Amino acid sequence: MHDINDVRSADFHRQFRRWDMNLIVAFDALLHESGNVTQAAARLAISQSAMSHALNRLRMMFDDPLYIRTGSRMTPTARTLALAPGVAAWLDASREMLAPPQFVAAEAKARVRLALPELFERLLLPPLLAHLYHHAPGIEIHAAAQPLPQVLDALDQGEIDIAIVASPLALREWHGSALLLETCFMLAYNPLLVPLPVPATLADIAAFPHLSSSYVGSFPTLIDHYFEAHGLARDKRATSIGLTAIPAIVEAIPIISILPSLVIEMIGTPPGVMLQPFAQDELRIPVQMVWHLRNAGDAVQAYVRQFLEHRLLDGRGGEHGIEPAAARDGTGRQNAGKVGAGA
């Protein structure tokens, strides 16, 4: 089998400029019609004069008459008979190469590397692995955490195949993406410790201590910018890297946290924690799936992407402000700016 790293000279490729590969098809048609130009022309749906011209060019190409008239018949030369098996094999291989790839999930064998936050691992991996176990056991899934600023470079360098990110990303023109859903924000606090009005104004919320979070370690966050745009500032008394501990913290001490609705849906809240919508009509976090376009036609990766997309889209709208979103092609990009993804 040819190794794509083999070095071929320029002359190797230039020689094909003098050849018309369509003539190989004409050669095979003539062979099947025993050298009859009229019948070969009908087979190819071209005129008889065009077929005659093709035969003349074939003779020059192979430096051989190819067919000799013998009475009322055309007799193939030794060169024609020698070429016939190779031409047939070339046409069969070409048709197989150009045919759409056939993907059978149960027979597929490949490894797919995912990068996704821990919460999405909890949401997506159990159903994905269960589906593959029953329908495509030869597909391996290997998940890993990937810092958000490194996701695109990791895709470019082939370290990961698919990334799920809950933050705007300034995609490059060679990245494909699907915007899976958008989630808004909720206030989380203990009403026994934080006497917040319902509904609370932004000034009411700014008056109490805040517990901030940013799993990407980027500050100021989207929420910080929102307060600043309204002439206010948050009194951030504590910062958390992760999100899972926040509900327990806000239940225990007089502090407010502003969390993505999707997070609250996934991890839940203790009985003592109250929730209020926060800027639902103004602030949204996109959850998107990203891949490198060189893998757009990879059947296994496309199979996994389709499952992940359907898993997030099916039956998840309408809860806690979560809205499904339509898929985009690889040319769509979002302006990430310098805003962190946390709260």
C-alpha cells in the first residue's frame, strides 16, 4: 500500500498532465464492445465521431493501434489484451474510491478523544458509553479535562477529537461547531441568611456578599462585566474553581452565588437554598461542540458527534431557562472577547 509520506518526483505527477483519464473509460467501453466504435459510443452516450477521436488518442497514448480491422470485425492487438486486466482493475478501484463510504456502527473500530468539563462528563458519558456498548462496541471513548484556552490548539494538534465547551469561543475557519443549547443564570442563596427581595433588583443583589466561580480561571467574568455595565460592582468574598460545592456553601453562610441554570439542573440544590432568575433576557452561556474540519468526514467521529448533539438537544428545553439551539457549520464563529466563562 502506498505510504502518503513516500517522496515522488515532480516528473511523476507531470507525466499525467499529458494523459486524459477519460480515455481509460473509453478503452474499457471499446473492449466490452469488441472494438465496435458505434456501439462503444452508445455505451458512453457520446457521438460516434467523439468515440473515433478517443480511439485515435488512445492509439497515440499507448503507441499501438489497439484494434486491427479484420474483415467486418475489429481484432484487439496483443497490447490491448495485455492492458485489459489493469484497466478493469483501475476502473473498479476508482469506483470504489469515489463511492460514498459505508459506515456500519457494529463493525466500526476506532478511538475518539473527548474534552469536556466534569459536569458534562457526568451528563454525557453514561448514555454515550451505554449506547456504544450495545450498538458500536469497537468505538473507544477517552475523555479528558482540557483548559478552555487550550481547546482549539489541542484540536489543531490532534490531541483531542471533539470538545464540549460551555463558553463563547472565537473559532478559527478550520473548526466545525454545533451550538447545542444556551443556558441563562439563577441566583442561589439561603433566604434565612440573605433577606433578598423577590424579585430582587440588581442593586439589591449587589448589596450582599458574593461567591464567584470560574472554572477556566478567567477574571473578570461575564457576570462581573454585567454589573459593571450597570454601574455596580460585586462584593466578591470568595471564589470557587469548581461548581459542585457552591450550593452547599450558599446554604451554610450568608452569601449569594450566580450560577448557570444548567449547572443547577445537573447538580441540584439543598432544601435550604432558594433560586431566583437572573437577567434571563440578557445573559446566556452557549454550550457548543467543536471539532477540526479535517475530521468532518470521519464516519466514527460523526457518529459520536451526532449522538452527543441529540443527547443534549432532546428533551432539555424549557427547564431552568435552558434552550436548545440549531447546529452550525464549520464557518460559524463566535466572538469570545476577553470575558471569562464563569460567574
